[in-house]
Amino acid sequence: MKKIQIGARISAEDADFLNLLEINGAKTPSDKLRAIIEEAKLRREYLRDFKGSYRMIQEQLSPIIEKIKQNEFEKNIHSAPLARILEWLPDFFAYCLCSLPDDIESDQELLVYEKGAVDRVVRLFESLLHLELSNQGTTYNPSVLSDHMVALAKSMKLIEHSFKQEAGR
């Protein structure tokens, strides 16, 4: 493959960033630029593939999850709701990235996409409700879920009442 030389002027701040950047073992600015281009190509490909999107999102979340796990280890604490949300997020985001066709040709495609997104949100919601109901879920703040339950219960009663009225018509 023929290589083309590219020259660019960048700010001192960007040069400092590039020097500190650790990406795929690249050492020189040229190696780092090639690694950045390769990563951008992979991201573009991953947008079309659920497994690739899922993996990419997991990699992006990995430093955050590791930081949380390290703090939990050091403080001997755990948040089951936070763990569930961070576990759920790659699936939801990957679905959103790769499940809608580039060219939407029918309303049916939007209906399927909407259903898939809503199904995933409902699964997270049910999972968090199960944690609250089980009283076994550990949290940093014991009322992090229960603080929302009264408002949710009121909303559910209104929805139930609305459905009953619709059924009575």
C-alpha cells in the first residue's frame, strides 16, 4: 500500500495531548495518528454491528466501571442499582446505534426500533423494581430507589385508573 505524507499544524495543547495519549502501544506522533485513524475506522464499522458496538461501548465504560469497583473495594461498599445500570447501558446504546437502518424505508422499521428501545428500558426498570422489592439490593444510599417509589406508585395508580376508564367505555 502506498503511503502519503501528511503535515499538519496543531496547537501546543493538542501536541501535549498527543504526547500523553496512550493508544494501541503507539509511541511516535505518526504512529498515534495511524492508531487514531484505525480506531475511527473501527468505530464506523461497529456502528453497523451489534456485537462490535456493544464491545466498543463496554471499552468506553471500562475505566468508569474500574474506578467504581476500586472505590467499592476500598470502602467495602456496593451499589446493585448502579451495577445494573452500567451493565444495561452497553446493550441499550449498541441497540440504538445499529438497529435502525441507514435508509428508513417504512414506518414498520420505526415501529420495530421503537419497540426494541422501549423493551430495553422496561427491562431495566423492572430490574430496578425487583431490587427494591427484594430488599436485598445493596446501595450507597439506602433510599436511592425508595425515594422514587411513592411518585412511581402514584403514576401507576393514575395509569391503572385511566386504563379502567378506557375499558369501561
